[in-house]
Amino acid sequence: MKKTLIALATLAAFSGAAFAQSSVTLSGVYSASYQTDLTSTTANPTYIGGTSTPSGALTFGKAKGFAITDANFKLAAVEDLGGGLKASFDTTFETGAQRGTMTTRADSGMGLSGAFGAVAVRNTRSSDLIASIGSAAISLPDGLYDSTGIVSRAAIDTVSYTTPAMNGFTGSFTFVENNEGNIAAATSNKSANVIGVAYANGPLTVSAAFKSKAASAAAVTGLTSKATTELAVSYDLGVAKVAYAFDGASVEGTSTALIGSFASAANAQAVANLQTKSANGFSVTVPMGAVTLGMNYFKRDVAKVTEFGATYAFSKRTTLSASTGKKSGLAEDLGYNGTQNRIRLAHAF
């Protein structure tokens, strides 16, 4: 009996040592909102809470009402491999706003990090630096990536390397497969390379990227992908944080083909042709104790997005926010023009 207890104690000690080298965390956000959503349909006016399109005839409409707007969970693990080397894993699960909506695996990846920097393989969505400057005080049904014509994104697979920080500078190189999952040679978009550099020193943060082609380029008659540059700068003044971003044109030519589900071919071509123009963005975030105020303004050619919001923090994790925004410059086609509003109660854990 004593030998059994000693053996169990020894096993527990070794198990404890092994588990001490690995950590697993669960985080996420849950929120409920009352909102006006631009990406609804007149055929289903109660459909609100996201950008997914319900089945049936598609016509522009505006819906309003209550919705569970976020129920997302992230599982992450980090293992200490010794010698300063660490392995990491993470995956995010997202659910839609409707009862019975399926859970979707979203961003996920694995990586190794150490004194040499970090290497990661990820299944994610393409991104633009201009979207990174949006004020955290603002939450609306359709963000900068959704039905604005200013930026877009698509599911992609990436392999990246990031250097260690050196005097505030970091560099990165990312290989992007412009498709998700296995490559189908007959239909897949060509791959892209992204070279990035970032600098952080106190209140100043600067990020820049050079892309060999658009990270979410789709085949559109008359348009050809081209290299583009991006820039984002933010400075914390103490009383306010201000930010500016530039997003270069990602295609050239003139669209001559109808794309997407639009009420008019002219508006479809206008949305496609926006990508031949550069975009600019500005944001201001003002902390005032428990209250934080925010403003966003983004513009690509005729397309504009103007947003205002205020957030009240009950605690570090639970907040109440009110936001309003307007999209303009294009026709009223599936949410590319109009106003939207949201009152949101959110809890992050």
C-alpha cells in the first residue's frame, strides 16, 4: 500500500511538472443589442445582427430589433518547449445572431516562437491596416469590412515570420494563399506576398505593409490586381488617441462585368471600380473615466463611412455602448448607403 501511494505521489509530481509547462486559456465575448441593420432584406425584415444573407429574394431593406450579436469563444494553448522555445495553438468559434445558427470555426493557427522570432501557419481572413485604426468605442452591425466598398476580406491561408523586436522595430514576411483549404489550380487566385514593418515607442505606433497583390482579389472582367502599400499611424496624446491610415489602390483598369447580388449592374461596377482608388481613414478615441467617446471617418473615392460612438465601462469586462453611423456615396444597394444604429451590452471574458 505504501509503495502504491509513493508511486502515485511520484506520478502526480511528474504530471504536475509536465502540466506546469503548458497553459490553456478560454476567452471570448458575448453581447446583446438593439439595432438598425442595413444588410437586411424586405423579404425578411426581422433578419438582423450580421452580414450573412438569408435565403430568398434579395432586395435592399432596413430591419430593427433585438439580437444576440456576439457569442464567440477562443481557445488558446501555449507550451514551453525549453530553451526559450514555445509552441502555440489557438482557434475561435463564432455563432450567428439567430436561434439555431450553427457554430463556425473562424481564425485559427499554430506557431513556434523564440529568440529567433515567430513562425506561424494560420487560417484567417485577409486584412487591411486601414481597418485597424477604428475606435474601440464604436460598435455597429456592419463594420468597415462589410458592405462599404472601402475594404474587403476573404478566407485565406498564410505562413508568416515575424522578427524579434529591435529598438521598437519589428519586421514580418507573410506568404498568402488567396484561397481557403486545398488549392484548386483551375480556380484558385494566385498567391501574394506581404512585407510588413512596425514601430512602437511609448505613445507612437506606426505600421506599414507592401502587398504584391490584393489579398482578396476576385476575378472581375476589366480589372487586374497590382501591388499596393498601406500605412497606419496612431498617437496617444493622453487626453485622446488619434490615428490615420492610408490604403493604396489594389487593382487597375475598369470593371465591365456584373459582380455580386446587386439591384443594378451600374452599382456593382461602381463597387468594383472603387478598388482602383486609394483610401484614407481617421479616428479619434477620447477616454473620460468610465466613459470613452469615439469617431471614425473612412473614404475611398465616392464611398464614405462616418461613425460616432460612446462606451460606458461597468467594469473591465462589461460595457454598454451606443453608436451611430452613415454610409454614403453609392446607391442604396444591399446596405452600401444609409444609416445604422446600435445599443450594445457586451461582456468579455
